Amino acid sequence: MAWIFLILAGCFEVIGVIGMNRATKYKNVQSYMMLFIAFLFSFTFLNLALKTLPIGLSYAVWTGIGTIG
């Protein structure tokens, strides 16, 4: 289950970065909410994954998913 949390954390990180781009372009409430909620979910799922997986491995996978995305 920790691996699923970690993958979800990476996916929400990608969505958060997309929200950052949209917030810079459009400066509307929806873009800022997308950014905030996506990063909130990303850090929440990363925290859940860290309860089982080592931090070095988790951070490497989380960052890798974000970089690929």
C-alpha cells in the first residue's frame, strides 16, 4: 500500500506543478485551488508512504515521478 501512496504522491506533485503554471498564466481562484489541493494531497500521500518506506527511497521515487511528469 505504501508504494501506491508514493505513486499517488508523485502524480499529485505533477498536478501541483501544472497548477503553478496555470496560476502564473491565468491568476484565477481555480488555478490557485488546483495548486494548493494537489500539493496538499502530494505531501499527505508522501507522509503515508514514509511510514513504511525509507525516506531516501521515497524521496528519490517521488522526485523522479515529478521530473518525468
